[in-house]
Amino acid sequence: MTWLVVGLGNPGDQYSATRHNVGQMVINELVRRHNLKLSAHKSRTEIAAYKLGTGDNTQSIILAKSKGYMNESGGPVKALANFYSVETDSVIALHDELDIGFASIRSKFAGGDNGHNGLKSMTSAFGTPDYFRVRLGIGRPMGQQDPADFVLKAFSKVEQKDLGEFISRAADVVESLITQGLEITQTRFNG
């Protein structure tokens, strides 16, 4: 079985350390953890592939980051899923989530987009919301700051102290989701 794991975000160095790109940070961690290298793919994505598990339980995993902007994620992700014949119920979207506290992680299957443009684009491209999501908590801005501005800012100095552990735990969530399934993963990590 092949899984497609997509880190949502925006391209370019000016966005790489922003809250909106936390999904891509998790892809970078999985690439580092498995000593992989991202390569350009004709679907306007960067990808890396590896296998997880042993024997009959081996899972093929394609890690991907879109080269386009967040609100255009769907087209490249759908093209990549088509290229590798991955069904939507084997797609995992990693995305920032305003409605849960910083460093909290929730995994789920299907659902709405909650105003998230990357999810909106993916759901539109696939024609269904039936894919997995790993919701990476960034919290809401304090005071009157516009959430659209907040997600495009770097993590605070206080948050950066815990960012590495947060990203590593999110990578664990991805691999647990693939090898252990949703229920066990939710029990272990949705805290």
C-alpha cells in the first residue's frame, strides 16, 4: 500500500519558518529522520519516498511539499496522487490549526476545512473531504491581530524552545497513523 503524506505551506525562504508552514516542517523532519532527499516532481511538488515496517506490514510512503502557494495545494497534490495511484483515504495532509493550542496535535479522517485554504483546495481538487488530517496546533493570535497575518509570522521565541519536540512528535504521529491506524494514534497522541 502507498501513502501520500503532504505538508501544506507556502514556497520560498520568506515562509519556511512561519506557522503556516508547520506541515512542511514535519515533512523536513521525516526527510531528515530517514536520511532522504527531496526531489522535484512534474506535479509541481518536491517528493521523497521510503518504506516503513517489515515483511507483509511494509508501507510505501511518498512525502511531498507543493511548490505552489497554500491556496493552490490541491492541484499538485491531486496530480501526485494520480501519478502514484494513491486513493484519497491514503492521503495525509499536515496543516497548521488555529483552533488548538500551540504544540497540540490532533489526527482525524475527513471533515470540513474550517476556513483553511490548503484543505479547501485539496477537498476541491479531490472532490471529497475523505482524507486524513494531522492538525498541528499553532493557537490563536493574542489581541486584535488578524489570523491571516498571524499564520504568516515566525513562531515566537518562547514557542521556538518547544518547536523541535513538537515537530518530532508530529512526525511520530504520521508514522503511527500509517502503521497503527487512526484509533490507536488518536489515543496515544490526541492529548
